[in-house]
Amino acid sequence: MPIDESHPNVVRFDRKLWVSTLPAEELAAQITAQRAWDDANSRVNRWPWAIGVGAVIGTAVLYAATTLLGAPPVVNLFLLPVGFAVGAVLGGLVSERLRPRRDADAALGDRPEVDPMTRIPRRVAARADADSTAQELIDLSTGR
């Protein structure tokens, strides 16, 4: 019988099977806590806005520069993604530099840790026995 979420050390997360030496309930709780922290941190720091605005500005500046220099339009195909990326990174850096530290940052605390887990490839999940131990599944998944 193939391995699925009924195994005591296997969790399905992001449509993939993961194995750990922890019981499945503990691992799922750790992953959920870490994702909740990540979501709260993203909302507190407003990263998407900073990165989005920076990317738009970076693209606009590079487009204006290539237009002023009279560069052929094909140059934009290669340079505009670079302007987007540079603008996004600079937007994030400026946001982090200018944004004052708030009480909400301190209230989040440290990011929760997740014990090491190993993704189980489909071929291993299909061939492994249902009574395999967590260590056996880890070894099969990592090719040891």
C-alpha cells in the first residue's frame, strides 16, 4: 500500500508529502505556526507594497532612460526585467531603512522553527511499505 497522510510521520503540505521523525500532528502544528508568523510579519512590514512600488519605479526609470538615449525597442526586452528586479530590491531596502520599528514587530517574537523534514518523491511514496519507519522513508527519499 502506498504511503499517504495516514502514516504517523507523514504530512501533506503544499500538495507534497513530507516525512519527519516527529509525529505528523506536531510537524503540522509547527508548519502552521511558522506560516502564521510569516503571514503576520508580511502584514506588519508591508513588503508587497514596497516591492511593487519599487518595481514600477525601476521599470519606468529604465524605460525613460532607454527612450531618451534612443535605444532600439529590442533593448527594452532585455533591460526592462532588469529594471523591474533592481527596482523591487531597492524598494524593499528603502522600505526597511525608512520604516520605523514598531511595537507590532516586537509582538511577533522570533520566527517559529520547524524540525527538519524531507520531501517524499512520488516514486518512493508509491513503492514504500505502509509500515516503513520515518528513518527508512527519509533514507529512501534522500537516496541513502
